[in-house]
Amino acid sequence: MKQPLEVRFLGLEPSPAVEAAARAKAAKLDQFRGDLMSCRVTIELAHKHKHQGQPFAVRIDATMTGRELCVDRVQHEDVYVALRDAFDDMKRQIEESAQRARGEEKLHAQELHGEVVRVSDADRCGFIRTADGDEYWFGPDNVAGTPWEHVQIGAEVRFIPELAAQGRQAKRVSVSRR
């Protein structure tokens, strides 16, 4: 980090132990993105009308070349848990920012179309054949929006293909409405 970390406490006395925990977690952020310019951590004792305990709210603002990231609204009754969760969120944002900077994008599996060719209620599985002749198995947990009992042979479906230990599997199977 090019500028020193800034840790602020609002509504509570500064704690050297909490500040040290925040500094240790902030130091790790540099590992994910070298152009981190600054980081500000705000730890606040939230004054909510709750029956038990008062949650700590943590906000992190990080600035890097051409981008500003923010994690807000992370609350927990344990300040260390709130810090951990906030820094985990910031780490994820920094990693995603680094991936975008490198031109990497998350690729989503392409949805395929097919027809249900076999269904076994006894084995609780079925098979879909695509226009290419490939077959994919699926079970009740893979069917979305339709009860397993209503899946019939000949039904046109859409699904996400996946290679599983048992072979080609169809995930998120949706029965087409005619």
C-alpha cells in the first residue's frame, strides 16, 4: 500500500488489539493487487434498537489505480467476526478486479436443448438426448420448476451440461412449456 492504513473507531474506544487485527488483514490485501494505493477501515458500534447485544459495523474503502472499492454494512456482535467477513468481501472484490484487469472473465456453461428419452421412477433418474445424439443423466435434484413426477418421456428440456464422476450430467433441467 502506498499510503498508510487508516483505522477509525466510531462510537467506541479505540482498541489496540482490534486495530492490530485490522492491520494484519489489510497487509494481506497487497498480495492480491499490487497497485493498492490506500485503505480505510471504519469500525463502529452500531446503535440499533435490539433486545440483546450491540452489533459492530465494519466499512472498508480501498483505492487502487483507476478504481475504488467499498465494503459496507458488515455487522456482527463480535468485532473480530465482522472484521473477518468485511476483509473476506474486500479480498473477493480485489481478486475480481485483478481478473478483470487481466482480461479474464468467468465463463458460464452454455445451455443445451434436448429431449427426455428415458425416466426410471424406481432408480429416480432420467436421460436426455441432444440433437447431436449425446445423452446426459439427471435426477430429481437437477430438475428446476417442475415436480419429478411430471417429467415425461418426449418432453423438450433445456439444461446445463456438466461432466460428473458418473458421466455426462444435466444440471438445472427445465421442461419447456408448449
